[in-house]
Amino acid sequence: MARAPKVQAAETLPLDWDKLDNAAAPREADVVMGHAEAREQIAAAFSSSPPQALLFEGPRGIGKATLAFALAKTLLAERAVDAELSVDPEAQADRLVAQGAHRGLLHLQRPYDTKAKPARFRTAISVEEVRRLVPFLGGTSLDGGWRVVIVDPVDDLNINAANAILKLLEEPPRRTLFLLTAHVSGFVMPTIRSRCRSIRLRPLADEAVAEVLSGQGAEPAFAADAGGAPRQGFVLASAGREVVDTARQLLQRGRLSDGTQHHVLGDLAAARKPGQFEVVMDLILDAIAARAKARPAGGRFAELYVDTARQRRTVDEYNLDRKEFVLATCAALAAADANVRG
């Protein structure tokens, strides 16, 4: 998961709030893996009247942003949009996009707040970020070329930012394309959706995920645990097999009835290894979701899932004690398990 970067890096390089230490950022990717149906839909859209806004929907980590950046590179290099959406790492436009330096592209995501104590990424895209679009869209595009805006993801827009994006979507300048990603379709305002062409992406096959992992030096065996999302494969690989297997064993039904096991899981989450808290929390949420799907009383677990996900964001935002949060979550999950058995 993303680590707080040094100030020097913040001044010289673009920052991606969810950049993994062991994987390339979506803007750096040289290839789009899978999603043939989505790429065909994009090509068909550009074969007639180019769209003004596309909404890529699907689970987190399956390649929505990678697809958006590949399309941006194609347009900014003035290549024809086809179903291949091939990237040319040697082309100037492609290199500038990968470096976060192309003047025709604006990428809106959670900003890094250097004024916070400690400095950290914010938990939402604010209206101040969206206001950067006004001078970007108001200026003259390079040589009359495309201007591309990537909002990644729409889920992170606060209400004021979402309303500001909506106004700009109504009448974008000529040769301007908005590319929005959404992890949870229900978080997209209906008025924003009505102004976009929706393209739904599905999780990748395990073989494709394994190819992505091995291509960047990660253990391809984690593809089987990734649920079709290369990002999750990289996350699991960063923690290592021992951590993943230990956490999953502790999260089996009945194991958390022993309170001492809560501390084992809490210690795993509180380890100083970058990204390990996020891995443990992802596995906890996965375990809660599995219970919600598998039991008649799944509503109890669904409520716990939503509450845990919300509190997790608060822990990140205010840098709260991670072990204490995991201990409280384990206690709540153990109580839910006991109530269902009763």
C-alpha cells in the first residue's frame, strides 16, 4: 500500500495515493491485460461520435485506471482508438503520461496533504481539487489536440466535489474526454451517471492475474487468492504467504471465540511492515463479506462490514491506533458469530 513519501518526492514527482511498493502505478503500465469486451466497447464508441465522458465500473484493483490511462495515452498521441489500446513506451506522449507530466492530462485523485501532522493522503477528493479543472479546461489545448480528465475514483468525491464535476460534465469543451472510475456503482450520483457512457469491467481470470503479477516480479501463485484483481494479488504478495495464511486461519468461524487470538491478529496488523495493516484489514473484510453471503442472517454481517469499512477510513484519516481498531473489530465479529450460532 501507499507509504508517506519524502517531501522531496512530493515536490518532483506525481503522487498516487494508492500506489503499491511492489507494483507499477496505472499510468506507468505498458499493457492492458484482459477486458477485451470493454476495449471493444470503447473502440465502437470512438468509431462514430467520440464520447465526452466514460464511466469505468467494477471492483477495485481489476484494471479500470490502467484502462483509462491507456486510452488517454492513445488520444494524446493522436493514435486511432481500436480494441487493442496498445501503449508505446517510446512515444513521447506515452512517456509524458507515465511520468505524470503531460499538459493535456489532468488526474484527479486523493491529494497528499503536506500540512497535516503527520503528512498523509486525504481520504476524499475535495472541491478544491476539482477546481483545478477550470484553468485546465479554460486554456487552449496543445495543437488543438485532446484534453483528458481522469477522476479516480468517483467514490472518493465528497458531495461538493461531485456537484462541481457535474457542472463541468454538462458542457465540456470540444475534444475533451472525462474518464471516471467507480469501485461501487451505488456511490455514483445518478446525475453524473446520466452524463457518462457506462462501461462495466469484470474481474480477470486467474491466468491473466498471474501474468500481471509475474510480469512485475511478484509471486504468481497469489493470483488464486486475488479474486480476479491484480492489485489484490500485489497486496497479498507484499505481506507474504505466512501473514496471509495466519490471518485467514485466525478469521475462520470459531477461532475468534478465543480472545487471545484477537491479539495475534492485532499484532500482525500493527507490524511496521509497509502495507501490512491494509492486508490484514482486507482479509478481515473478506471474511465478514463471506459470512454475509453464506448465512441466512447475513444482514448482521452486512451491517458489520459497512461499519468496519467506515471506521477503517477514520483510522486512516486520523492515524488512530491500528491494533486497538483490529481488536475491537475482532470482538464485534466474534460476537456476531456467537449470535448466529445461538
